[in-house]
Amino acid sequence: MYDYLIVGAGYAGSVLAERLSAGAGMSVLIVDKRPHIAGNAYDSHNDAGLLIHDYGPHIFHTNSKEVFDYLSAFTSWRSYEHRVLARVDGQLVPIPINLDTVNRLYNMNLKPSEVEGFFASMAEPKEHIRTSEDVVVSKVGRELYEKFFRGYTRKQWDLDPSELDASVTARVPVRSNRDDRYFTDTYQAMPLHGYTRMFQRMLSHPKIHIMLKTDYRDILGAIPFRKMIYTGPIDAFFDYRFGKLPYRSLEFKHETHDGHNFQQVGTINFPNEQAYTRITEFKHLTGQKHEKTSIVYEFPRSEGDPYYPVPRKENTDLYHQYQKLAASVPEVLFTGRLATYKYYNMDQVVAQSLAAYKKLIKEERLESAIA
């Protein structure tokens, strides 16, 4: 009998599997429908030998020393600070919007001390910030909102920013200096040999058994276990009792090209005319030296693998119905992006799983003391 059945071999499931086995000596069976571990962070070498991220770019960044130190047990790192350009008005300019973005777009020569005044002159003050549109327009005005945010958001979510929770665009800062890094976290790095290699090391403990291309429902009753950790979609676990939770999906178009570089930075955003939202070139991320290069186009879709919970009040209310139902199944821990219907960065999922492990161990000790 296994101590734990873990459904899903992405970050949430893999971190908990590693901790429960290596940290607590428990036996773990981890199952995943896909033919590989690492979830959406999975990377592989394509036919040309280029390391690519099969499910789109994954850029690791965190302010948590605990998370960085934990993952460092399974990988060495390559220092990498992500930079993104956006094609707007026929030119490539930095995003998040900064001093250089404004000066290039408007052919000005503002100083850092002057750009805040420029933003203030463009902004439309809002008494209440309720939507993603409110967030941007109140900071930088409607013109920059139209150039950078509205089209991109409508492609990404198939909704106007005025229909989305403020949290969507609140994630993107606006800067008055020349800092063109997409993230400003303390730790910014990429696994030196890729994410999949890191996950392989994480799951290499002898007390962890892995079953891929397996639906956990197919083994219920056949393989005994004491408790379950579920990281899949929470609505699917309950057979969509209250209806499906809405997600946005992505379609990826991978291409290999001759030449050392296709574009000047890791990612270029296309907010307006094109059907795709961005192009990422992986060699910027991985540092790989190769005579060819690989890129990926991202096309948002309404159908497909669930990637992004759609942040609207009615969806949150529907999730809360499933959350109440989950509370009635105490022998199952629901954790991770899909099981909690919340968009987390990779480091946030790791932190959540480390905290969940500590709580589980306390519960295990309490149960042992009572027994």
C-alpha cells in the first residue's frame, strides 16, 4: 500500500512527492495522463537538437530564498534576466512600459524625473479600480492602454479588459526609469540543463513510483493507498457537478530556423494586428550554442489543455462551490493551479507545496499520536 497517491507530475505534485518520500520516508505513487513528467514546464530537444519548452516559455524568477534553495538541490542554474519587446506603431519598444518606451513612441527625450508627469498628464483618474481597463487607464491613460494592453488582452482572454478582474493587468508594472527587465525578483535564473532534468532528479527517490499515460480513475480500487493529493482540475474531480470552470488554452506553433538568432530578445509581444500574442526564441533563455534556432508562436484558444483560469467574479463564485465540496473530502488534498483555480507563477506553486508538506506532516504526527 502506498502512503500517498499523487495525481499530476507538475510542480505541485512533484514537490510534494519529493518531500513526502525524501523528507518523511513515505511511499508515493505519482500518476499523470501525459507521457512525461514536469507538467507544462516540460522541455525537450527537438529534431535539430535544440532545447525547447514544449508548452511555451517558462521563465523562473522568485523573491523566496526558501524556494530557490529548495530547487537548487536538483539543478545548477544559468543566470538569466528576461527582456520583452512589443511591436507597436511599427517599432519594437520595451514592455513593461518604461522611459525608453515613451521616448521612442513619442519621439521625446524625457528624463526619469519627467516621465511620471507625462504619465499623470495622460492618465484618467478612477475613483474605484474594478477592472483591468481601470488599472491601466488610471496609470498611463487611454492611448497607451489601446497601444499595449487592449488588443493583447482581448486576444489572450477573448474578453475586453473592461470585463476582466483588475488582477490581470495589475501584474504588469509601469516604470519611470530605463529598467527593461520583465521581472525584478531577487533570483532570476534558468535550470542549467532544463526543467525536465530538474524534475527527473526531484522524482528519483526510491520510494517514488511514477505511472505516465495513466488516468488516476483507472487505478482506483486496483492499487491501494492511504491518502490522495490531487492537482488536476477541481471541477473534473467532481464530474463537473456545478458546470465547467472556464479556462483559456494555448496553441503552440514551433519552428526551427537557420542562423544563430531570430530576434533580439527572448520574447516579442504582438498586441495588435497578428493572431498570435508573442514569439519566443529559446536560445536566449537556455544559452544553448547551436547553428540553428527554435521559436514558438502562441495562439490563445478557448478549447484545449487548461492553462489560465479566467479571472471574473462569476467564475470565482463557481469555484467556491467546488471548494466547499472539496472540504467534504478530507482525505484528499486539493493543491496547485488547476485544483485551486488560481494562476500561480512556478515559484508560488513550489512555495504552496512546501507549505502543504509541513501541514501534512503535522497532521500525520497528530494521527499517529492519537492512534
